[in-house]
Amino acid sequence: MNKSFLQIKSLKKKFIDSTDEIVVLDDINLDLTTNKLIALTGPSGSGKSTFIHLLGLLDIPDRGEYNLDTSKNLFNLSDKEKSDYRRRNISIVFQNFNLISDLTALENVMLPNLYTGESKSKSLELAKNLLTKAGLENRLNHTPKELSGGEQQRVAIARSLINKPKLILADEPTGSLDSKNAEVILDMFINFKDENSLILFATHNKSLVNKSDLELTISNGTVNFN
Ligand SMILES: Nc1ncnc2c1ncn2[C@@H]1O[C@H](COP(=O)(O)OP(=O)(O)OP(=O)(O)O)[C@@H](O)[C@H]1O
Ligand SMILES: [Mg+2]
């Protein structure tokens, strides 16, 4: 059954600088089911990163309601409640990886799982499993500076999956990768979406859009399915 999972109602976000008011998102309404891989497209400056930050509870809107598998409006939570909610339910992957430089690939992936109180042996098993799926079984003990850009990005994706988040948000996760590594990452997402996850990723890459279930395009303040 296609049960509604993520709902956005009347979302508005504007930025005001010294002279102008830029309405980036203007009265957005959206209803998405889970187990989907969704490509978020739109011209540079259209609001993809802004939208991802809002869905990740990293920014506040001017108006709107946001429900994710709950009837609570997540925008109304306190900062502490937002970070607790995020830790348990949402993973965000940024373009610049944000790996911890003095930890190995394996330790980077294990860390968020250990924070949940998981045992070290179970965490180790999960992390090894994910890194193997990412084609990094021979890089487990490398620190980020001993990894290529594509390898670092695959570690970041493995890390984003270890706590089985309900929602994965990725802002141009393949932006700095060659097409082969971009496909590897997309395949990881495709394999993962069946684990009750919704994955939304911003991209300019048409071949990745074609492998997604849906394309959502932002332009002129509106969000539409293509
Ligand atoms: N903190 C801010 N203050 C003022 N304007 C901002 C701020 N953040 C973003 N903007 C503006 O909002 C618009 C949307 O920016 P955003 O970064 O969301 O675009 P994008 O679709 O992610 O673009 P790109 O494809 O280049 O990454 C842009 O016009 C940008 O200049
Ligand atoms: Mg952006």
C-alpha cells in the first residue's frame, strides 16, 4: 500500500538581503511515500540546497508544516528536539563528505551507530558490511587522507546508511565524482531504499535522474514532479 510518509504543507522560505527579498520556496505542498529514490533537480540557485536544509531541520521556514511518519509538525520542535529527531531518523550527506580525519573508514562509519548505544561488535559487523557493499573492503583501515575523493564519498554514504534512517538527504552527493563512482553511489541508494527509507538527492546529472523513481524539479519557487 502506498501510505503517505512525508508531507509538506504551505512551505515558504525567503531570504532577505540589503536590497531584495528572494522567495526561494513559495507555498510548497508535497506528499511522498517511502521506499523511493527521488532526484531533486532545478537550475543553480533554484533552491535545492535550501529545500534539503529545511527537510533536514537545519534551517527554519517562514511558514509551513512538515510531517515525517508522524502527525507532529517537525518545524515546531525545539532545537534539542530537532537534533534528537534528526539523529534517530534523518541522515544528511553533504558534498564535502565531512569525514573525521583521524578516524579510519571503518571507525567513521561505526561512529553514529555506537552513539545509539549499539555494541562494538555489532557496529563493526554493520560497518564492514556497508563498506564492502561500497566496494571498500580493502580500505577499511585507511584514514580519509589515504582515500581518493570517490572513496571518501562512498565512506560518507555508508556512514549515512548505518543507522537505517527513515529519510536520507544528499546534496549533490556525486558532484565531484566520475561517472563510474557516481553510479556506485546511486546503486547503494537503490539497494537501500527497500529498507523503508525515502532518499532525496539533489543532482545535475541526467543519467542519475533517469535511474531514480521520481524527479522533483524546483523552479521559480515551486516544486513539481517531472
Ligand atoms: N543565507 C542566505 N542568504 C541569502 N540568500 C540565500 C542564502 N542561502 C541561499 N540564498 C539564495 O537562495 C537561492 C537558492 O539557493 P540554493 O543554495 O538553495 O540553490 P541551489 O538550487 O542549491 O543551487 P546550486 O545548484 O548552485 O547548488 C539562491 O538565489 C541563493 O543566492
Ligand atoms: Mg545547492
